[in-house]
Amino acid sequence: MATKKAPKGKSKIFIKPSKRGTFTKAAKKSGKSVPGKATEVLNDPNASPEMKKKANFARNSAKWKKKGGKKKK
């Protein structure tokens, strides 16, 4: 599988524009926060594999250092 080269300083992660924000939208629709929805989906044996991937990505991306954000201790 060929990987796309990202411009210097840019992320190599590519999310299809049609898929961006779908997990957040699902979380808001159910009245939960994104981390809360992620926990719910990952613990649900009937959740679709696609939704589990989105939940896992949301959980992992929350740990990344954001530019200009607070540093974790």
C-alpha cells in the first residue's frame, strides 16, 4: 500500500472528507461526549467494526499533544 507524502509539518493521517465528523455527530445525537460515546461503543459487542475503529481513533487522538495546548504532567 502506497503512502502519501505529507508536506513538511503536516500529519500523514488522512480521513476521507465524507467521514470527517461522523463520530462526533453520532455522539451529539446520542447526547454523550465523544469520550463517553467512544467508551460505550468499544464496550458494545454489537457495534459495527467501522464504528469501533472510529471510537478507537477518537480515544487515541485525544492523547496527542495539540499545538498550543496544555502539556500533560
